Amino acid sequence: MYDYLRDPAAIYEKSFQAIEREADFSSFDAAAKKIVTRIIHACGMPEILPDLVYHPDISSSAISALRKNAPVFCDCEMLTHGVIRRLLPAHNEVICTLNADGVPALAASLKTTRSAAAVDLWLDRLEGAITVFGNAPTALFHLLERIEAGAPKPAAVLAFPVGFVGAAESKEALIASSIDVPFITLRGRKGGSAMAAAALNAIAGLAQEGT
């Protein structure tokens, strides 16, 4: 038998104790600290803390949107499976349009990826929605392009595209953008569906708590 901790409550407690010891949250407000703690817990890397960037209204805007039953748009199917549905305060709809009919043809006509083209299927319900990215830089870039061209604005952008091509650049574009939409993102190549889902789940939990 291997000697390892088996008790789930103890594992949970020790995990968050370790994060509290290893991460300096002095510059984060209470709500942002909860969100960031969950992101760190999802990836096991307290060292990402200095690269997390967020708009001051991200918590309040996203919480309000969820309570108003805003839909949650996700850029990939994996991300949708990481969303804890019971935390969503209004049983919000979680939507991924990547595999919707017509997306391959639309991607070909736009000369872009399916992930980016799938964003166009969000536009009718984009105003006041939550948009979450855990995979595709092209999808985040495309959302920014559409909003800059006059598309409705979501209530929040949770941006964690991952990879070696375009991920860092797409997040820098979001940070520098003039679209004035609350966001949270992680600078650099790191990201992924686990981080993105963790951010959303933390916000959903805050919405349920009334924080």
C-alpha cells in the first residue's frame, strides 16, 4: 500500500492551505481572490499569480449576468464538461457551437478556424452573456473583432486560450482592447479548459452565495 492522503475533506483543506501559503493575494479584493484561488487550484501553479490580469468589474458584472439567467458561451466541448451546473444560480444554459451545423462551411468562407467561426453563432444572444475561452486563440480574436465592428457586448470574458501560436497574443489583445468589457485572463502561453472552467465555477459559486 502506498502512503498517501485518502480523505477528500483533508485533501481539499490541505490544497487550499498550500495555495494560501504560497500565493500573495494582498492586491486582490475578496471576490477576485476566490476566483484566482480556484484557477490556481485547477492548475497547481501558484506562480501564475503575477500573470493573472482582470478588469475591476469582472466579479460584479459576471455575477449579475449569471443571476439574470445569461447564457454561458464556451469555445470548446471540453470546457462545457468542466462547468459545475449545480452552481449556476439560474440554471444558466451552457452552450458550445463548435460542432453546430454549418460551422465548417462558415469557417471556410471566412478563411478561419471552426472555433472562430463558431463565435458568429453567439451573436444573436451575445449581449449580456458570459463568454469563456479555454482553448482557441482564434475564437478570442474573432470575438474581439466582432465587438470592435459593432456586435453586442457580453457581460464578461473569461479568457484562457492555451498554446504556442496566438494564445499569448490573443490575451494581450484583450487586455489592450478598447471594447470596455470586464474580463479575466492569464498572460502568456498557459491556459486551458480546466482554468477557464474553474474561473466560471468560482463566479457561479459567488453568485449563489450572494457575494
